Amino acid sequence: MKALERYDHPVCYQDGKVNDLETIDHAGREKSMAYQILMRHHEEKKDNLFHIHFDSLISHDITYVNIIQSARASGMKAFPLPYVLTNCHNSLCAVGGTINEDDHMFGLSAARKYGGIYVPASQAVIHQFAREVLAGCGKMILGSDSHTRYGCIGCMGVGEGGQELVKQLLENTWDIEKPEVVLVYLEGRLPHGVGPHDVALLLVGETFKDGFVKNRILEFAGPGVDNLSIETRMGIDCMTTESSCLSSIWPADEKVREYYDTVHRPDAYQKIKPLNGACYDRMIRIDLSEVECMIALPFHPSNIYTV
């Protein structure tokens, strides 16, 4: 068996097994983890779109100045939902300190004025802060960094351009066509020396160039999930952005519960899994035991090369 196989047809997830379908069942699609979460955040309107209100927002110091300035110019008086401003990108790129302290001072003053959460430079990277402090099973986070992915701990993260965050700050919705969902069925166990980015590069390399998962949600399931630590899942999950997928979600199992206990937020956990009869528009099967060590060549992570 190849390490990764693609199936360009609908499938049904029943009792932990996958069966082929001729056509997608919309009621079955709503049994997926992705749609369970999306439906909870959807504001019903007279069209066939999703209109999503997020639970929280997060930005780093490269993006938050323009976002806040745009929202303020459009009439915002206060942040209507938790908004975290981290200072990890400018400072990580600097030699001997931050490269734009003015941004950081603006972020601090904006957080004080509008009710945001300010994370000082060198204290936390945006995504790890989001996982440890913001994320929760069944929640949705919108970030202005493209790698906003927290599905590995049961939280749907979406990375969008800054104007989508402006809309949320103005209490408007994220409006999208109802996305297709791709089942990523994991089997086996990773060989010694093979890590999460090897899995991620394989996934990106086999899906990006022809848009197999573009603007679709990746939903991970299967017996191989149990064989991955939370840290390994994080490494795979964060890199799904490079496949051009819309978002990602994984089952919230016992390892996820232990993670939330570790970061002293046990109340953030609730069990999430596909309901029996969940339907998916297409499927990717990955045999973890067949994944090899690899690197990405210039100029995109999809240019994979086994080593």
C-alpha cells in the first residue's frame, strides 16, 4: 500500500469503518465534526451560506495595527469578543530586540482602551498561546495568521486576511459557501525517526498542486489518530494550511482531555467525534507506517523530496 491514497468520491463513516457512496448525503455531512461545530456558530439567513460568529480572535504584531485602525475608523468602540494581540513575529525576526516597538506600544494601548488581551514580546508565540489559553473543544477561533489551526485539540481555527477580523470586531459575520469536508483516515503507526512534518509534507505534496482539498475542511479520523501524541498532531495540524484547505478538525479524545488538564483548563474539554453515518465529499487515506522522512525543496512545501 502507498503511504497516501486519494478517493475522489463521497464516503460514509460508520462504526469506525469507511464505505463508498455514490452521492453525498447532506444530512450525513452534518454528522461530521466540522459541521457539528459550524452549525453551532452559524447565524441563519435566507441564503445557502454559512454566516459565522467566532468565539475569539487572535493577531500578531505584523497584522494587528491595520486591523484595529480599520475597525476604529469604521466605528468600533470596544472589542465585542476576546481579542488577543501577541508580539511574536516582529520580535522573532529581530536581532538584539524588537524591530518595531511602536507597533507593540500601539497594541498595548489598544488592548487597554478596547478591552483586549496583550501578550508582551518574547512571552509566547501566537499559536501556542491560542492553544493553551483560547482554544476549547467545539469552539472557533479566527486569526490573521495563515497557520491558525487548532483542530488537533477540538477547536476549529481559521486563518484569514485582516479585513475578516475587522468584520468580526464590527459584529458582522464570516460569510462562506458551505464547504465540502474531506475525511483524512489515518492508519498504522509512525516508524522511528519519522515526525509530524514528514506526515504534513506528504499530505501537502499530494494535495496542493491540483487543489484536491482547496477551500475544503480536513477532518482527521481512524485508528492511526490514537497512535499520535498531542504534540505530533499539533505539528501535522498547523501545516495543513499549506495544502490550501479551509480548516481542520480532529477527534477530541482522552489525550486531548489530558492536554487541557495539563494547561489547567479542564473545563475547555468536551468529547468530539464524527457521529455514526457521517458523510464526506472525498477521502485521503494515510498509512502512517509507510511515511518516510522528507524535506521540501524551493519554493513551496508541496515540492517534497524523500531523504
